[in-house]
Amino acid sequence: MTDAPRHRDELAQDRRFVVALARGLDVLRCFRAEDFVLGNQDIAQRTGLPKPTVSRLTHTLTRLGYLDYLERLGKYKLGSGALSLGYTALAAMDIRQVARPLMQDLADYSDVAVSLGSFDRDAMIYVESCRGKGALTIGLSVGSRLPVATSAMGRAYLAALPQASRAPILDELRRRHGNGWTTMATGIDQAVLDLGQHGFVLSLGDWHGDVHAVGVPVTHPATGEVMALNCGGAAFLLPRQRLEQDLGPRLVSVARRIELALGGLK
């Protein structure tokens, strides 16, 4: 589900908030990097919207070119209109052009993946990713999503936020995850401490049992936008000691160099 009903009800109280537009955008948000096609039933389950409403929205979005209907499958895929918006947004991110060569250098050194992500509701979305030549990767690329509460990238993002900005995100995560929240909260609290002490945070099998990663926040000096870097891969390649003594400090250096370079852009 892309949005909590309670949150949607609160937004609906805003007289300038266009509910129909929000629902259409929720439909587009359903499509993820790992999805090729989705049917109306899939979209209804992810958005929490009634299927008749979803059918009208997908019809409209198809007519406008934001979705393509595959008649043989009876399902939809993102159309050229949606792809154009996505590529335009990526092209406008000056941080990607600055970060990529620095990320690639670390990926080549470490022989694992180094990625940059941005926050979206309850997840981090990859906007750039680099791999070492011999890297054993976990199949993630630009557009992939990681859970914000258990991934190193997500924890780095949360730990870097001011308390006032972090609190509503944690409230929503608590509401969504119920009984699983206690363990997640412990990991986030530890990340806040680790970021203050070491400049980086860890996820050791918390997102996926066989994956270890280190994360570092990056703040755009001009806009104040917080994003995050991670360096992650198979756990046997990235024991805690290597992350803490080698790759963590190197990733912090990459983040600071990105911020410094962004500060010099006119």
C-alpha cells in the first residue's frame, strides 16, 4: 500500500489537495524496478483503492501515455510519459554526476556495489549505483527500493535527519510494522549513535540475512536535501571488521568529497 488511509484522510482536509490527482500518482508509484507489468488487481492491493476506481485511473493514465496496456497479458507497464518524467528527474540531479566517479573508485577498490539513494515514503530508492569489475552483486540497480528501517542506506538517512523531521517517519513506520517495530527501532537508535560516533552506520543481516552493508548520509549544501550512500554485498565479503575499519571510513570520505564538490557548483 503506497499511503496510509489515515494520512490520506488528513490530506483530504486540505482544500487545495486534489484527491483524484493523488490517486493517479499512487497508481504510478506502484510500479517498481522489479515489476514489468501489473494488473488492476495488483494495483488495487498496493494502493488500497477500490478496483473500479483503479480501472478508471489506469484507463485515464493509458490514454495520457503514462501507462501502456498489454492486451495479451491484460496488464499495464509504465509508458513513455512516466519514463520521461523519471529520466528528467534523474538528469536534473547534479549530485549523480558529481558522485558517480567517486563511487566507482570505491566500487573498484572494494569489489562490491556502491549506491546512492533518495527517500520515498518508507523506502530508499537507488538513483545511482556502481559496481566493481569482479563484484558479486545482489541484483539491485537504479530504481530499486530498500526498506528505510533495516537497510544501511535507510538508517543513514534517518540518523542524519533532525529529530523533528525523523519523528513523523518513525511514527508511520511504527504504525505499519506493529509487532516487528521494536527490533527495527533498536537498529535505528543504534544507527543514530553510530553516526555520531563513527560517521557511518551498519546493517549486518538486518535487511537480508546474507547481506552486510555500511551507510553514510550525504547532504546537498545548496538545498539541504539529505540522501545516503551505501556500500554493500554478500556478508562473507563484508565482515563487520572490514566495514568498520576500512569501507566505512572510505565511504565517509566519499560523502564529504561529494558535499564539497556540490558546494563549489554555481
